[in-house]
Amino acid sequence: MRIRPSRPFAVDTLIAVAMVTVAVLLGGESVRQGWPALDGPAYALVALAHLPTAFRGRAPLAVFAVVEAAAAAYITTGHWPVVCTFGPMLALYTVASLRPARTTALCAGLLVGMWVYAGVVSESGAMASVVGQALLFSAVLWRFGYVARRSAELTRELRAEQAERARREVAEERGRIARELHDVVAHHMSVISVQAGLARFVFDSDPSTARSALGTITQTSAEALDELRRMLQVLREEDLRDPDARPAAPMPGLARLGELVERVRAGGVPVDLRVEGTVRALAPGVDLCAYRVVQEALTNVLKHARGAGATVEVAYGRHDVTVRVTDDGQGVIQDRVPAVGGHGLIGMRERAKLYGGTISIGPRSGGGFAVRLTLPTSGQAARQGDDRTP
């Protein structure tokens, strides 16, 4: 896999110019080292062995080939080999940092060969030292390049993983918001729809009933707006950062079931509320989950089983809480349980799963419909679910 460099072209250009400057200054010491002084062709080869490294990030193999050939030509002219070592070494490092190991091995072999060739041409009396230096420097450059390449790969993988995690978190958050909006809007709009129909039907014949229905609509719409404001306040980052912001009101829980039941009764559904066991405070997430399931179940009664009676039962156990909503409606079951699952039913199951609970939804053998939810009120499952609650 090829890796694209992250360095700006200007940086590589400055490095190339700096290497040419150092090489020219070093070439001025050639006579003192017993080598011929640099002439015009030698200066040209020095430039050609270093300046192309400005493009090493874009074409590392081509740059390596050019600077290697220029350095070999410079050595062939009989000048001091050290002057043209910087460009090929940097080019080898770049190849190692951007290309696979097999390609790097070939380039490293060419660099070692050039180094040995310089020793042969200069008739060095320490060829063993020359070969050792060639192998050592090539191995070090290869290793450094490999480390840089692996770091770039790991960085890219980490960014991809972070992007995927962020995508999943956004999807989960969108699902949570969709569930909350469905629960709030669907329930209140169902009540408003029923009451609006009643008010329209009796507007001329029974003004007092129409006024009562309109009052229920006013109260229900106000409650819906209050819940939506609470949700929006939680979602706004500005409120989380602003110390002067008004704290969001608590989300509804089982303590407000009485209000919910009265609202559904006002919609024309007789509802009986029963509570068993010792009432106690629950974790906010568990409390909200139980409330939303009851709310959705009663909303379904309003929408699909008008005229039916409903019963809401809440049982506080030692380590759990159970809510059960039943009705005696005789509506079409297919309308109550869509083949692919409605948003409300999916929301119920997702909430139960989130808080480690169990839920059963379906028709009763004696007629009607039943929703039964059991949630743990202690233990890790409930705590983890509560941590994810706004």
C-alpha cells in the first residue's frame, strides 16, 4: 500500500537547498582531503544529486534513481565521494517510509553498491570499513523509514477507527433522539387529535363538552412543548458550557403516571392505574424508560383501540420494577403489530434492551392487547443504562 507524504513541498525544497549548500561547502574541502577541486561539471552533478529530493514525497523511486545516478557519475569523475552522499541517503529513507519492504531492499542494495563502488574507485585501503559503513547506514535508514511508514499507517488506521466510532455514536444518538421525539409527539398528538375530533363533533350541540375538549388540547399541547424544550435544552452544547444557563427540568418518570393516565382518560379511554409494592425512587434512566413504555402503550390504545378500556399496573419488586399495560379492545391485530414493526414498538424493545430489561408485546388470549416490561433497579445493567441517559 502506498502512503502519501504529509510534508509540505516547501519544506522538502528547503531541505534540498540546505543539502546542496552543505555539499558545496564540503566540496571546498576536497583539496585539503587530497581530492581534486570541484569544477563546473562537478558542481552540476552535486546539484543533481541533491536538488531532486525536493520532489521525493511525490515520486520517491524516480528521485532515488536520479540522485543515485548523479552520485555515481560524480564518483566516476574522481571527486571526493563524501560530497554526494546526502541526497541518496535521504532518498533511500523516503523510499523506506513510503514504499513496501521489497522495493526498499532493492534501493538499499543500490546504495550499498554505490558506496562500495566509491571505495573501489578511490582505491581505499580499508574496504572492509567501507562495506561495513555502507551496510550500517543503509540498514539504519531502512529502519528509520520503516518506523515512519508504520507510524503513518497506524495514524491512518486510528483516524479511520475514530471516524467509524464517531459515526456509530452519531447514529446511536440520532436513534435516541428519534425515540424521544416519537414518544413525545406521538402521544400528545394522539390526545390532541382525539380531543379535536370530539370538539368538532359536539361544537354546536354540546358547547360545554367542546370547551372541555379544547381545554384538554391546550393543556396537552403545553405539556408537549415543555417536554420538547427539555429535550432541546439537553441537546444544546451552549447550555452545557454556560454556567448561568437554567438547569433542564427532570424528564418524566413513574411519579407522573397519574398525569399521563388523566390525559388519556380525557382522550376518551377509561384507564385504571394500579400500583403494587413499596414505591421508591428509581435511577433516572430506568424511570424514564418505564414511563415511555407506558406512554407508548397507551398511545397505541388511543390510536388503534378507541372505546376500549385499559389498565396500567406497576409492581415494585426487590430488585426490579414491572409495568404492564393491558386493554380489552377488539381492533384488528395487524394494525397493532405491523409486519416490520412500528417505530413505537421498536422504541420499546430498544429501551428495554438498553437498560437490561425484558419486554413482551402481543395480543391477549382473551382479547385485547398487552405490553409487559420488567427492568432491573439494581446492578450493573441498570447503572450502565442510566449513564447513557441525558
